[in-house]
Amino acid sequence: MDGGGGLKVDEWGYQVRTSSDACVSAINSYYHQVLNYGRERGIILEAASHDPDCVLANILAAHFLSSTDPSRLPFHFDAAKSRLGQATPYEKAVFDAISCLIAKDRDDDAALDSHSKLLKQFPKDLVSLKRAQILCFYMGRPELSMVLVEQVLPQNLQENYIYGMVAFPLLELGKLEDAEKAARKGLEINKQDHWSQHNLCHVLQYECRFKEAVEFMEEYSSSWRSCSSFMYTHNWWHVAICYIEGHSPISSVLRIYDEHIWKELQRSDAVCQEVYLNALGLLLRVHIRGQMGFFGDRLKILTDHIMDQSNWHVEWLLDLLILWTFGSVKESNKAEELLNGMKSRICSMSKKKQVSMQRGIKLAEALYAYGKGDYEQAFQLLAPDFDANDFKMIGASDEQLDVFNEVWYSVLLNSGRAEKAIEEMEKAIKKRAGIPFLWRLLERSYTMANREEAAVASEKAKALEAAYFQQLE
């Protein structure tokens, strides 16, 4: 749509300085790809090629390249900066916000503030909201994410994708009923809203509604082929976790790993690190349950891939999972290299961020010790009151973090601390009483402590196992 004088408007109705319809069309396509976790986000490079002078196209391209091909980022950033004098107020606001986000010495608070200012002036820009929410996620600040989405919600009450963006911070804040309502509202607007699908699964999974979660996700799974490697494998990861927690046969989990996670690597445009993240997150849960034998040499095959240092320092969560793997397969030299690299990264952060991430390093060292079977060292690194939910700063959801609580329970039991294990297990079961595995761990804890409650825990576990087995198969 032409706004006159070399101006057009984008999907949000905001002015963009360009005379190219193709440029604006590509920008709008990029918006859709970002908000629905599509695998065609590279279309923003086409926008810049249609109009090399367009500030918005170039700064969005620079942001896209910051995570895909940083060597090409300066070209588009400089192109945008050199033409700021002709840019619209909206383009300038986006430029300022992204500039803060991709700066080498990035200040997270400043980047978030610049996005908040942008959204106050241009509240219909849901892609800028998405960038801000992702930043909040990696800061471990879901309450700030909630503030931002509430800020723009009145101007977007019937917009596609907005309710998935409402649902996720609600999930992270423990407001499950509200999160479910928001996710279902998002699906009323667009059944193919992958983020709303994902968030509804989170709710069902946390509430131990495993059969409902599996049926819901598998119903929509055919639409996931258009998703990025992360979202495609992550949605299947959720299905696999529902099978695990619902005590389904391990063959169901193995099938998902082979057909829907590992097989993603066969696609020419797969992002390997995104696949490894979900593969390792699944295998760690399998390991904790003592069922790795069913997976044959799959961990060894995966280890051969992650030895390549190009897979390191992409995501903190991935680094942590790789360290557990290196411990498990006795790759001490590689583990030391990875840990040193993580510590080096922290040194270049702001003082405030360093304090936060030092705890992430301690968790990393504990996972390596756990992988090696050194449960006493792992205990000393995690004690006295470990709670995985305190580690959101590594860039992980509550469901992704929960496996580290399971590591903690395993460490307590394997280091002979039965009473502490009982204390932790009883707290966990109060939150999620419908997981058979937690009751089995409590049974084991009671047995170690010679307490008669072991029989009660055993019966509870058996009843849940029988019920879920019948449901999910």
C-alpha cells in the first residue's frame, strides 16, 4: 500500500521509506515467519535486496544475521545507519532498539528499555514485542515480559499471535489457568499458531493431563513441518516428555527421538544446534530414569557431533547439556575446554550479568560431575537448597529446567542423603502429584531411610503407572 512520497506502510500500518512493493511484502512475510517460528526467516534478506536503501529492511536483516551469519551483519547495519536521515520515525525507533540488542557490549536493561519505548509509540509492532520477550526470557525475567505484552494488548485484542505471547509469561509466572485461557484464545484466532499450541501443551503437561496433551499435539503435528528446527523438534520433545512422565513404554519415546528429532538433521536447512538441544534434553531424562540401554549407541553418535566446537556457546542450556554428555562419555579434555570457554564468556559481561551467570557456571560444573558419576562433588556444587527454577538466566523454560531438579534428586539418592531426598521429593509431589516417577523416587527415599511410608508411595506409583499406561497406549 503506497503512502505517497516514497512511503509505504507495513502490516502494522506503520510508515516505511521505500518505493518497493516487493520490499514491504518481504518484510511482512518476515513478520509472519518470526511470530510463527517459521523456517523461512531469511526472506528478510530479500527485502533488503529489493530496496538496498530501506532502513527497516536492513536493520531487520542485521538482526536476523546476528544469530545466523554474524560476518554479514555489518553490511546491513551500516546500510541502515547511513540512511537514517531519510528514515521514518518508526524505522528510527526499530533501528535504535535493534542497535542496543546487537551491540557487542550489550546492556540487557538498556536494550529492554529501548524496546519498551518503541512499543509505547508503536504498540502494534508484534515482532518488536517478540524480540523484547525473548530478551526477557534470557534475562530470566518473565514479569517484565508480562508488563510488555500487557502494555500493547489493548491495541491488539483480536490480532493473530498476541495471545500466545500473553500465555508464555503467564506460564513462567505460574498462572496456569490464565495461561490456558490465553493459549486457547490464540487458537480461536488461528489454529495454526504454533506458539499458542506449544503454550497450551505446557499447561496440560504441567497439570499432568498427559493423554490430553499428547492427543492435542499430535492432532496439530502435521503443521509443524513449516517450523524452524527448534520449534519442530521442541514440540516433539514436549510430546516425548509427556510419554515419559505418563509412564508410557520407552518405545514411544525412542520413536519420537528417531523420527521427529534426530531425523530433522536430514533436512538441508536444519539448524543442528537447535536439534541437539532438544535431543540432549530428552536423553538426559531417559538417563535419569535408567533407560538409556534402550537407546543403544545414540548418545555416542550425538556426542560425536557435539565435539565440534562450532556447536558450543550458542545457547547456555545447550552448553550445560553438552557438559553432562562429556562427563558421561569420559571426555574430560573437551569438558575442560568447554567450561573454560563458558568462564571466558562471563568475563566479557557486565558486572551485574557476571554475578547472575556465575551460578550458571556452578550448575555446569555440577552437571559434568553428575555425568562422571561423582555424586558427592555434584552435591557440594548444588547444595544446600538447589531449585532449578532459580536458573532461568541460562535461557530455559520451567519444563526445560525441571530436568535439573531430577538431577538433584538423583544426586541426593546416589550420595546416600535419604532424609534430604525425602524432603525434596515431598515438596515436588505437592506441586505435581500425578507423576509416577516422583512417587518411585519417594519410595526409594523412604526405603533408604527404613521408613514404612515406602509401601504407600509404591502403591501410589503403581496406580498412576497403570492408569497412564492404559491412557497413552
